[in-house]
Amino acid sequence: MAFDPFASGVLSTDVFERPGCILLVDAEETFRRGLASKLQEHGHTVLSASDGQSALKLAQDTELDLALLEVQLPDMNALDLCRRLRAGAKRRYLGVILMSALQDPQAQVRSIECGANDFLSKPIDWPVLRARLGALLKYQRAIASLQTAHDNLEARVQERTSELLAANASLEKEGAYRKQIEKALKESEERYALAARGANDGLWDWNLAAKEIYLSPRWKSMLGYEPQEIGEDSNEWFKRVHPDDMRGLREDIETHIRGNSAQLEHEYRVQHKDGTWHWVLCRGMAVRGPDGQPYRMAGSQTDISARKLAEMRSAHDALHDDLTGLANRVLFMDRLGHALRRVRQSLNVRFAVLLLGIDRLQIINDSLGFQTGNQLLLAFGERVQSCLRPTDTIARLGGDEFGLLLEDVRGLIEATALANSIHQALTDPFALGEQSVFVTASVGIVLSKPKYERAEDLLRDAYTAMHSAKASGTARHETFHSGMHAQVVTLLHLENDLRQAIKGGEFRLCYQPIVSLESGRITDFEALIRWERPPFGLIQPGEFIPLAEETELILPITLWVLREACAQLRVWRGRFPAFPPFSVSVNISGKMFSQDDMHEQIAEVLKQTGVQGADVKLEITEGVLMEKDDKHTLASLGRLKSMDLRLMIDDFGTGYSSLSYLHRLPMDILKIDRSFVSKMGLEEKNSEIVRTIKALAGNLGMAVVAEGVESAQQLASLRQLKCEYGQGYYFAKPLDPGSVEKLLAENPKW
């Protein structure tokens, strides 16, 4: 009777596309139910169990194709369960994939060495699982088919040989038997080819003794070769392996041949006919003789270039900035840590860290849009990179900040020279579409020193130096020194105390009178904030207002000042009903204009204190008016005017003026800065400046308040120039509310 592998139960030709019966074992019910649903959607039959014993009962009378096992099971080790599931000839080739949420590469290696076919990390990436399931099902069925055919053939050969020896059959019968064997072998080879086509992998069969290897046509076509272009010498395989991967491949082959691994599984690069390198996954298994020594190895080769490319792209994206393509903070800190380790190993090694912050990038974003701002960031990174050496690292750390790591520098001179080169490179404009934009950068410099043990400390000090450079102006660089850190600590304590001051009611208001120069009588009071900071005493606004602006604590402080001043005005109106009506002026921070509900907040304060808008003047610095977006500013000022509030430009003439813009502002009063008034009589040009400002204000329909009046001569000069109002120590210093009441009771006239 002829041996028929198909009739004997070996897999039919459609087996490779058929869904499988999968045993899913995991203690987490939600995860198990979700994964089972996914598998069933793709036609697979799923047996689900929460522990090893339940899994063994389910699998007892079921023909399984593959098992998905959680490494940590409540009642047994997943590898023990794997061995028990494979007990018996029927399941010896059962495919097993282990799953675990633990990120332990050594555990993955041990799992593969102990017999698992694959390992997946949780959370499960479904496309990856689906691809690996499909490949493993095809591969396991192909190997099982090949092994079954081989076992059946070998059993038949042994059976027939025994019959021939026992019966001493004739030579003719022996010849007929040989023909039968040849036919069976041919059918086995056909089945072998069927397995290759079903799995879409290249197959190989290596005769270890003869050092000859059979490489299937598919194996060769993967690399762009025709079948006849590659011979049977085993070197045909190895000479195409990437030199950097050869050692690892040979070590894994030797490990498997010695019997120290259940099967060979290795990823490496192999050269295509066109010279490119492709990533492949090689799986194989040794065939051993009665003495346990291997005499053959057979397996498959799968092209995994697409997966490797995706992995490399993912790894690149994790370490590089999406917008600029430069290194990101993670990669920069890693390289900075490596540089620190080099310094510890050799005292002769030095490096520098430069932190760059683009000056006034927010203005570009507000005026030209974030898309233009992003174009600028990209172009900025490219221009700075052009100033660096190939060994230097540039990274975008976030927002408008870039970090530079200069390894093997000779000292501060070299780091400073680079900072100057960057400043010089930035003098040329950036062409962004139809716009030409000029930008500068503030640079903080830190040199490596033995005291630094953490990369974070270096970057912290670089930030400190950069902020010191920004505080000094634009296009500057500063080198970190220990005094900067002490200053930062002091500012931190000041900020903490400032936050407590808001809650603890530590602020006080003083009031300085504003006098009509025509009548000599008080018409207004400017509210000026002071801070009684325990245990330091009275703190002037110049010492804490800039920090409040930077931290945006200025917003609640501004509203507190407005509320307190309005409430005090209401009290004075009640106590001095016969006094001519006077108003109160309050400085408004530019940060308030960024609040969408600024007008509602101010209206609420007026309502709570019972003060009319016409009784309040809001002082806004000239710099704020020039820096803000003109459309937004005009709209905001218009709404304030609609509330009957009077608007004043504070510190006029200090360098921000834009006369073409000024006439569009709905302002009522200009306050001439004290720097001009205090020098009247000393320098003729200062009197001319005051005269010009007064004439400009008159042409624009605005009144003028001259600040800093300190002498009768200045007062006389201002009256001669017909300035409407004056304010300064000549009339009175800022007074507490009680002193103001005494002054009002005296009803002075100047």
C-alpha cells in the first residue's frame, strides 16, 4: 500500500489561511474578555481561563493551535503550564506566546530559551499581536506538517525495513519498495513547498556534516536572487549577513546546536542583491540522531524590515523634537549625563552647556500667528546648528528654548566665542514667507565642574544664567556663578512670601495728591501700594512688583488695589462732603489686558464699593500700550471708556512712544515722566521736551499731569507751560489714609 501524507491526516492546502483554536490564560478578567473579543472578531476560536489548572481542563479534549499565556499566573508558572500543554506527541509543536506587563528584557530571553515561541509586552499592541499570531500559526502548522510527514515516513521506512529483513524479500520487491519510498519523499517535498508557500517565508535545510544548505526559491527571492544564482554552500547564507550581526547569529546557532535552547530565533540584517540591508527573523530547529548529536537544521526566514523600520522610527520620535527634528530634552539629558561621566573619569575633559531663549517670541506669535512662529523655531534651530561643530549637540528643550552641549572645550573663552558667533548669526533676518523677521537670543553658559553630579543641576544653572541674561536686555549672554543661585533662592523666598502676603493682608496703600496747577487745590489721589513684609518691614513696590508681574500674582494684587482705593474714596467722600469732588487713580498692570473678563472684574469692583466709573482713573504705562496687539488694545480701551472710566498714559516719554499710534488711543491724560520734570531748569532741553509733550497732548485733546514736582521753580515753569496738573514731593509725599484726612481737613492751596 502506497504512503499518502494527505490521506494520513497531514494538513490540507488551505490550512495556512484558516483561523485557529487559541487558549487564552490570564488572571485579569477585563483584559482576557477584551482580547478574546478581538480574536473572535477575526474568526479565531478562543478558550479562556484565569489560571493554569482551569486551562489544563479546558485543553484536555480540545485540539489547540496556539496558546497565549500571562507569565504571572496565580497557581503555576507560565512556563510549567507551557510544558504540560505540550505533553504528548499530539501537542509537542503547540505554539506558545507569553505576555507580561513587566519590562524585563532578561525575562523575555529566559522565556524564549525555556520553550516559548514569542513574547509580547503589555499593553498589547493589536496590530503587532495579529501579525505575530498569523506568522506563528503558519509557521507552527508548516513545521508540524513537515515533522508529521517526516515521522510517518520514518516509521514506514522502519516498518518496511523490518518486513524485508524478516521475509528476506526479493530484489524486485526491494526495488518496488524503493520506488514507493521515492514517491513518498517526493510527496514530502511537495508538502514542504506547500508549507513554504503558506507561511510566505523562505525555508532552509542545512546539512551540518556536509556543510551544504538548501535555500528555498522564496528565501532567495527575498534577497532579489533567482534560484540558480545562489549555490548550496552554507557560506552562501553567512556571507550575506551584516558584519555587525554575524557574531550574534553564530552564537545563537551554537547555543541551539549544543542543546541549550529549544529552538533558534534571531533577528539580523542580510544584504539584498541591490546592496541594501534587510532585517529578517530566522527561526530553526536541529534534528538529532540516536546519539543526541545534531546532523541537520531546518527553519524559516521572515522579512521584518517594515516592523524594524517602524520600531526605529518610534525610537527616533521618542528622542527628537517633532517640529525641528533636533534632539529633545530626553536625548539631551542623556548625552549630558554621559558627558558628566566622562568628566569623572578624566579631569582633563571639560564641556560647556549653553541654554538659548529666543527673545520676545510671544510677540511674533501674537502678531504673525503660531504657524509663522513655528517656521521661525525651525529656521532658528538650523541657523544655530550651522555655528556648531559636528561633535556638538543641539536640542530643542521646549517652547522657545534650545540647549547646546559643547564637549571637549578648552574653557570659558571658547564657550563665549560660540555665544558671540550665535549672536552674530542672528543679525541677519529670517525670511518667513513674505515676512522678514529679526530675532535675538539670550544665552546662559555653564562650564563643567567637579561639583556637578547630576545633569539636572547643570541645566538648572544654565536656566538661571539665561534668565539673568534676559533680565539685562536682549541679545546678551551670561556665565553662571554661585551668586546667581543665591539670588534665585532669594527670589523664590520672595515669591513664596508674596503669595502669603496676598492671603495674609500684608499690603498697604499710600496716597499721593495730584494738584490742579490752575487752582492750586487737590483734585485727585494716586493709590500707591506698599508691603509690610515680616520681619523686613515696609517694602517699596520696585522690589516686588517686577516679580509679581513675572509670576502673574500682579492680577490679584491689581484688583485688590483697585478695590481698596475705591472703598477708601467712598469713605473720604462721606467724611468731607463739602470738599470739591476728587477722584482716585490706580495703576493697571498690562497683564490685565490678557484677561478676557477684565472689564467684568473692574465693573464688579465698582459695584461692590459703590463708586462711579467717572471717579476712577486707570493709569496704564506707555510700554504696555505699545507692546499689545493694537486691535485688541483699542477694543479693550473702548470698553473701559464706555464704563465712564478715565484713562491715563503713565511714564510718557520714556522711549516707547509711537506717535502714529498714539492719536488712535482713547486716552484722557498724559503723565510726563519725572525724569524730565526733575531736570527742568537744569537743562534747557528737558524744558523743551516737557513743552513739546504738553503741545502734543493739547493737540490730541488730552490733559497733562507732570510727575516729580519737587521745587517752586519747577512748579512755576510748569504753570508757565500751562500744564494742567502736578504731582510730587513739593506738594506731599505718599501718605497713609489718616494723614490724607489731616491734609484734606487743612484744605491746602499751593
